Amino acid sequence: MKHNPFESWIFDESELDPQQQEQLEAHLAQCPRCAQLANALNLALQGIRALPEKTAPPNFTNKWAASLVARRQAQERKQARTLAIVLISTALLVATVSLYLLTPNFSLISLAAETIATVISVLSSLNWLIATITGFFQNISAPILIGGILLFAAWVILAVFTLGFAFWKVAFRQSEANK
Ligand SMILES: [Zn+2]
């Protein structure tokens, strides 16, 4: 049997004129091989048409979910920050108002001046503390530093043991009392 134009016609059925279409159908009716080919092609085309119009890239859902989570977290952080600012402002306002009401001869300017002075003194004492600690660690000799660290570690271990022992004693007494 001659399959020749028909095999290629199967693949571009849409290009055929009515006469060719008829010839093809006649051939398919008597040629199992070409009929099988046409059938397989139709099944494949149906499968392709059945696919969703736009296949999402793999990972798309995950990425989308991750970005959603990130957005929600950012929003929550923003809300927390706003809440903190509101709370701090409210606390400051309440403190200022109550100070204003409770203190005779209260002056907002003197409060502001005092607050600024306090902040500056705290900052400068912090600065001094950091400088002292830094200087201490820079000037200290290695054996003294190691000895100090060991002493500190020993103190921590002792404290932990003492605390643990105290807790154990309390727990032991309680369980004894429960018997
Ligand atoms: Zn054939």
C-alpha cells in the first residue's frame, strides 16, 4: 500500500482542501497503519489541548507563598513598630502630663533641659564605661586576663551549682512533704 501523501496529510490536516480530505479519509478507512498514526496524533493533540492554558513555572506556588509570608511578616513588623511608637509616645505624654499636674512650679522647658542633660550624661557615662572596659582589656596582660576569665567561669559554675542545689532541696522537701 502506498502511504505517501497521506502520512504527511495526517500531520497537516488543516491545510487540506475538501478533495484531499476525502482521499485521506478513504485511505484511513482501509489502512490500519495510517489510521493508527492519525489516532495517536489526535490523542496527543487532545492531551495538549487539555493542558491548562498557561502552565505556572515549577516553584511558582512556593515562591508566591514565600513572598506572601515575607509580606505578612513585614506588615507585622511595621504594625509592631507603630504600636511601640504609639505606646512610648503615650507613656511619655502621660508621664509629662502627670508630672505637670503633680509638680508645682513645673516648667516644660526645665523638664526638656533636664531630660536632655540626663540623656547626655547617660551617653557620656556609657562612653566612659566602654572606654574603660576597652582600655582595661587592651592594657591587661594575658595571664591576668585568662585568670580573670577562669575566675569568672568558676564563679558562674559555683552559682549554677548553688542555685541547682537550692532548687533540688526545695523540690526534694516538697516531694518529701507530699509523701
Ligand atoms: Zn497508509
